[in-house]
Amino acid sequence: MGESITSIILIKSIKDIEEKELNHALKEQDITLSQAKTLSVLSKHPERQVTLKNLEKELDLAQSVTAGMIVRLEQKKYVESFGDSADKRIKIVRITPLGEQKYQASKKILAELENEVLADLTDDEKRQFKDLLIKVRNTLLTKA
């Protein structure tokens, strides 16, 4: 690739390639990248559950998109949802044991793909690369 390609275009290109590879690998687990992200959020909460509203915020998705994803995850038995006992207007989403298995499998797939992608880098280069990516992401987050 020539010098005329900007860093932004390279980042976008890498993202597109890896997202396609990751979704292909996750397909074997009957899960998409977006669904894996949702299971990741749920699994990190102490009770393995969160309100639908908080899930929307953590995923930075619209209510309709989040609700649709939860319906699909419920159909696959990866999550269950129910009304809050104190306030039935509040919907709570909880990861199931099967959902936890799918999340763990997706985490393993992600780690394997990361190792493949970064295989030609030294450990020091991997650390520097990650540090630079974090720095760029943080810069973008402060502008948002």
C-alpha cells in the first residue's frame, strides 16, 4: 500500500476485514459479533443481569435495536428477560448458562484471531500497538 493511504483508511480496512473474519468464525457458535458483545456486557455484571435501559446505554444502541437483539438471544436461549418485581415497567435481561458458554466460546475465538493477526509482531510491538490504539480511541471518545 502506498503512502497516500491515511491511518483512518487503514484502521477502517482492518476493522472491516477482522469483523468479517470474526463473524464467520462466530457463525459456528450460532452467534454474531453484536450478540457476543451483548453477552459480554451481561457476563461482566455481578448478578449476570442488567436492565434493558442500561444495556442500551452500555452497548450505545437504540432501544429498538437492543430490544430486537434481546428477542433473538431469547429465542436461542442465551438470555432471559423479565419484569422487575418492584416495577414491572423495568425489563431485566439475564444471561443463561448456555449464553455464558457462548460468551466464553466467543472470547476464545476472539483471542485466537487476535493472536493470528498479531503473529508477526514482537511482544513489545504488540504492547506499543495496543497502547497506541487505546490512545487514539480515548482521543475520539473525548471528542464525542
